[in-house]
Amino acid sequence: MTSHRFKRCAHCRIVYVWQSSGWCQSPLNDMKYCPECKKAINEALAKIPVYFRSVWQETDAHTVEFLLEQRKINFKRAQEQHPDRIIGERILAPLFDMKDPENINSNYEVKYNGETFAVETWSKTPEKNKVKILMEENIVTGKRRPWKDV
């Protein structure tokens, strides 16, 4: 199903139609800017090289158990700081074991000391459990360092 919405461009203020869901491969479909303004933005940014990208890298800096405990601490801290809010968390798409559907996969994003980790667990095959860290990779040099939230 495809959804369209009328929007007002953040720059030129004309009313345009934005496709909010469904298949759309147009690079000019944007929720904030009309196609004409979005085209100008894309052309301007095409002249500026991208220097960094984010990549997930396996790590043994922390164990699965430690980060799952930290996940609970983060959740409890958020509940205490905001008792009147519904507290959510970011989960990552799970995988499926097609040979054993009872082997359940869970993936969580956990923040610890300003770094972001992906923690993957399997209910029946803990040897497949792993931790990944979100890294900032310099595209020019190839060097990586932990991605820090600013």
C-alpha cells in the first residue's frame, strides 16, 4: 500500500505531494523539501565528498552477559528519570533458524560509555551469540574508531 501526503516545503513553502510509504525510488521524494528544492540540495551535496561511514564490527570488548545487564540498567534508569513516559528501546531485526524454529534470535542495541553495541543472542545455540560495536570508518584512510554520539 502506498501513502501520499500533502506537505509544505521547508524552503520555498510551496505545497507538494510526498510519498510517505510504499515503493519509491525517486531521490527527490523527501518529507521536508519539494522535488525542486531537494534536487538543488542533492546537486550541492554531490560536490562535497563523504569522509566517514558507520560500520558494525565484531568485538570482544564486552561480553554478551555484561551488555544485557547494562541494557536492564539503562532501561531502569530511563524509567526512574521519566516515570510518566512509556519507555522503549531500539531492537534490531532478528534472524530465523529455519531448521529449528524454537531457536529464537534476539538483537538489541545497547549504549554503554557513549558507545553503541549490537548484542545478538540465540536461545538454543549460545555459541552463536556475538557483540558488535558501531564504528566510524574514515573512507580515505580506512581507519576505524568507535562511533560516538555527539
